[in-house]
Amino acid sequence: MKTKVSDFTPVLRDAIGEIRSLGLTEAADELEGSISFWAYTTSTEWLGESGLAITGFLKEHRSQLPDPVVAKLTLCLTEICKVWRKYRP
């Protein structure tokens, strides 16, 4: 059975833009680079890498983020959790 994951990339790109606007440019660049919207061998691989990047980012920077940005990143993790259950938001 295939799992359907909604396209959360627009929300993720928006969150990264908001993170930049907060002055966390280096952190936003690192998150974007870790996720990399480029090609991966499989979508499952990309989801796994994205989950690692987002959870690591939140662990380090959550206290610096307003609730709406945290909510956007959590929404992304919710979609990722459909495939990678270990990244529970």
C-alpha cells in the first residue's frame, strides 16, 4: 500500500523565508542546504533527510522562532511522519 504525502515544500520554503527575515540567515541557509530541493535517489530518502534536518533545526532554534514558523515546520514533519514515523513533531 502506498502512502500519500501532501506536497509540503511550499510551506517549507515559506518557513525558511520567514526564518531568514528573522535575521537567522545562516541557520536558514543551513536548513535549506540540508534539505536540498534537488534530486535524491528516492522520495523516501529525501523525506528522511528532510526530517533529520527539520528536527535538528527545531532542536537548536525553536526558542528563537515565533509560533507560526514552528507550526509550519511541524506541518512539514507531520507529512514526513506518514513515511518516517520516528520524526514525530
